[in-house]
Amino acid sequence: MNKIAVIGGGAWGSALAIQAARAGAEVFLVVRDPSRFVGRVSPHLPGFAMPDAVRIVDRAPEVDLSLLVAPTQYLRGACASLPAAPVLVCAKGVELGSLRLPLEIVRELRPDLVSGVLTGPNFAHEVARGLPAATVLAMEGGAARAVATGMLATAQFRIYGNDDPVGAQIGGAAKNVIAIAAGAVIGVGLGENARAALITRGLAEMSRLAVSLGGRAETVTGLSGLGDLLLTCTGPSSRNYSLGLALGRGETLANILAARNSVTEGVATAPALIARAAPLELPIARAVAALLAGEVTLQGAVEGLLARPRKDEHR
């Protein structure tokens, strides 16, 4: 039986622990305080008790594979918990300060480990329920990719391989920023036409950024880009979309964040993404970063985007 460590007991980490057990693995869910899992239920994923194959622990033993599921801004600390095994990074974003992508952080701190990225359009509660889902495992080595896929995949959780972790990570990071904009568009009452236009132009920004950092444009049109973007910009369970929706309805960022007990990755990612992308043209992401920083009002951000010079679509 394969042994898998899932490091991070938030909603996504808990859902992945359930999925790994469903795939037949012995699972170690590594959390800071196992006592918070009352009745073996994550406080971040209510209604789903951990299967018997999942042990809730505060330290990982020797395993065959690790899933690192801490938020990007806390990834450095979580790397200290990594055992000596291949690791899949399941975080999405760009680190403030260093401007590194999640896999770059892991490779900086643990260059000894075989590493890749697991990312895609996946809501935690749906994966926990066993509803059909597809995701991407991005890793350069085909053999290692196949082994990791075999440990996690089931008929209901379909994993597609990819050898472009840069493009896959850009999709996961940038879609959260675009989702805030999509939520704000709906919240302020600009309509579905405006949201569709914003999602499409957001995809163009994601593609430009991926290519500029050495990724491939076709990766961004797949599950880790377009798929994740569509889910996050339309699903009411999306933390980033719901934050934008609240901003569009007039709530303040401080009040929105104060009412949450989970991380909304797009808030920190927006300024880091812009800094990493400079001087690349990313008007939607820049507008979101300025809005979150209080440098522009929502009306001003919308007017700024609408006032941009006309251009051909693919330029």
C-alpha cells in the first residue's frame, strides 16, 4: 500500500486526504493541532469525516509521496515538514517579497526532492464528495509523473499529465486575481456580457504572462488555466469570486477578510503577480491590485479599463 503525506489540514488538504484514501493509499494528514479535528472532521471542511485510512498527525513519517497544501504565503514554513519523498505542490499564487511561484519556493528550500504541481478546477467539497473532477499533474519527468498519478487517480478524479509546471502555476495564480474582478463586475451590476469579456481578456493576460516566464500558451488553455479560470470566476463557492462580489456590493476589503477563517489567495497574489510580471501589460490584474490597495475606486477601475485604447484582439 502506498503511503502519502498531505501537509496542511485546510479544506483542500482535507479533501485531498480523502481522495488519496479513496485511491487506496495509507494517508497521513499533517496538521499543527490534530485536536481541532473533532470527530475526525476538519474545521475547514465540515460534514466530511476522515476515512479510517487517514491518520491525523502533527508530523509526517516516511512516505512514498507528499502533497504540500499550505497557502502560498505560508509555504516556506510548511517546507520544514516535508519528508524525503517526491512532493506535489498544491498551492496557487505568487509569494510576496520573493515573487516566487510555489514550486520555485520548494525547489529553493528542498532541491533534493523530485517535485511537481497538482492544480486544476477543483472545489474541495466536491472532491471530498467523490463527484467527477479533473486536474493536472505538472512535472518534467514522465516516469515520476506516471507514478504519482497512479497513487492519486480514480475513475472520478481524473488526472492529466503535463510537462509545463510554469504554465500550470501561472494559470493557478492569475485566475484568482481575475476571479476577484469577475465577482466585482457582477456585484456592481455590470452584467454577464461584461463578465464574459473580462474572463476572455483575463485568459489573454494569463497566456502572455505564462509565455514570458517560459511556460506555454497551450497550457493556459487547458484545465490548469481556462478550466480553473471558468470555475473560479463563476462558482459561488470560490473565495476569490465571492470577495470580488462583496467588493462590488460596497463592502470594504477589511470587513470581508475579517469575516473569513480561510485564505483568499488572490488578495496577496495580485500585487506579487504584477511585480513579477513587470513591465508586461496586464491591465485587469493591475486594476485588481490597485483596487485592493485602495489606490482606485471600483468605478475608477472600471472606467480605466473601458478607456483603454482600441486594438485588435490578438495583439
